[in-house]
Amino acid sequence: MSSIENENDQMSLGAKVAPERKHKIWAVGGGKGGVGKSLVTANLSICLALMGYKVVAIDLDLGGANLHTCLGVPIPEKTLSDYLTKKVRSLQEITTPTATENLFLISGAQDDVGIANMKHMQKAKLLSQLDTLDADYVIMDLGAGTGLNTLDFFISADQGILTALPEPTSIENTYRFIKSIYHRKIKNAEELLELGPTIDQALNAKISQNSTPADLVTKIIGTNPQMGHRLKMELNKLVPKLIVNQIRTQSDIDIGFSMQIICKKYFGINLDYIGYLEYDATVWQSVKRRKPLLMEFPHSALVNNFDQIIHNLLRVT
Ligand SMILES: Nc1ncnc2c1ncn2[C@@H]1O[C@H](COP(=O)(O)OP(=O)(O)OP(=O)(O)O)[C@@H](O)[C@H]1O
Ligand SMILES: [Mg+2]
């Protein structure tokens, strides 16, 4: 049964459930721009903070940073640019308080200095710095598209959350994003499993139009069964969480279930549909007022939606 069907045991935003591990990292991504990634990052962060967790929301939208607006804070004096250009040594130093107790922001770079060309080492260092932050949860807001930095941030998280709109272009982009993280994870597993030539062979062969990520693994199993099965186990750990945003009808809600089925059937990927967000005018009103939605409109229909989503995320974390 999908997680979204568990509506009986809905948890209120005030109830605190202890996580198994102290420091959890979630990433919010999606194939397309404007699908609600920053809205989701900001409001999931607020939900967790209201529950008593210490939360750091980090804006990793390289080139379009605006998470601060969704959280209702002006651009902080120190941003990720200062870390990337080595003006400060640690991420903790650029962590800024917000109006919500327990919730802190690491604001994204407002210029392209050091960010657009973030190199592998810098990225690895940044990711390892996330582990040093003083927080129960770190939530990453990612940029649109399937750039390698974005894919790596997504894969590195304990929970990778995808937002999609119930419209064909967004759905297509979501599938593309899922395919890309799958391929990226395979490339990353290359070293771990010493699969180099086998992977290259399979990735080169996959260029045909109809091949799916599942076909790719089957090909690798065909060439090297032992390693292929280990790779399959590694890939089974990849369970992206899906949120369908801006729903207006029941059929919009059902799109999430269809996507779940399609991902399993054609990609061999367990997509976990964790909830939906209604289309609601309070969203743009809160953006216009530069205030966080859940704080500005505590009676918005989206409060229940976020409640359900956070419940499902904490259940699987
Ligand atoms: N559930 C909703 N109801 C109404 N409007 C919404 C909803 N979700 C998002 N929006 C509108 O869509 C806009 C884009 O949302 P948001 O900035 O969160 O998307 P994004 O995926 O982070 O975009 P980008 O890729 O540009 O960073 C919001 O400013 C808001 O106006
Ligand atoms: Mg955004």
C-alpha cells in the first residue's frame, strides 16, 4: 500500500517523534523549474522546527537561490559564496537564524562566484561539512535540471524528495530526473564494485531509445552476474519520494500513483508517493508578502497536506 493511503494515523505538527539517527539529510529536487521545490523545502523545514527538531535549510540552487524568500528572511550577510570562496571556513559560520525557532538557513550564493564551477573536491568537502552542522535535520533545496552537482546532492541525502506538477511536461522531466539519478548512481558504484569496463559497455549500449535503467542492470548482470547482483542491491536502496504539487482534482492526485506504477514497471525503481499539495492561493500570497506559508497562513489547506507528508517522511526515515 502506498504511504499516502495511511490517512488514519495522521500526526499533528506538534507531536515529536524521535528519529533513529541524530543527523538526517533530506534533499528536495525535481526535473523542472517552478514546481515547488523551495516551497516544499521551506515548509518541511518549518514543520520539523515546530516539532522541536533543530533544522538547517540550505539553498543549493546554484544560480537561482531564493529559499530565503520562502522562509521570510532578507538575504543574509554571509552566504554560501563566502564558504566557496574561502572567506569563511565552515558552513556553521554562515548559518543564519530565521523567525522560526529551531530553524536556521544557509543562504545560497547571490552571485556565480565559485558556484557555477564547483569542482568535485569542493562538492565533496561541502557534503562532508553538512555532517558537521549542529542540527537534527539538514534540508537541501536543489536547483532545477539534471546537472551533475544537483544529482550528487540528491543521491547523497538520506531521503531524496521529488516535487512534480500534475502536467505532462513536469511528469516527463521527473522521469528524466529519476533516470539520471539512476545512471549517476551506477557511475558512482563503478569504483565501489570495480565494475568499470562492464558499466561503460552497458552505458554505451543503453543509448538506444527504448532502453530503461532496468535494462541496463540486466545487461550488467548478463556480463558479470556477481557484480551485477551487487549493483542491483545497491540500486534497490534508491527509493525517491514523490510529492505532486498544485493538485486541483482527484485525477491530479492519482497521477502520483500512476507514476509509482510506471517507475516500477519500466525503470525497476520503487518510487514512494508520500503525498500531494493542493493548488492554493495562499502560496503566492505568502510569497508576495515574503513570509513563510505555514507561519503566515496556519489555516491554509496545505497545513494538512504538509502534515501528511512529514508523517510519511518520518515513518520511512
Ligand atoms: N501548491 C501551490 N499552490 C499555488 N501556487 C503554488 C503552489 N506551489 C507553488 N506555487 C507557485 O509556484 C511558484 C514556484 O514555486 P517554487 O519557487 O517553490 O518552485 P521551485 O521548484 O523552487 O522553482 P525554481 O526551480 O525556480 O527554484 C511559487 O512562487 C508559487 O507562486
Ligand atoms: Mg527554488
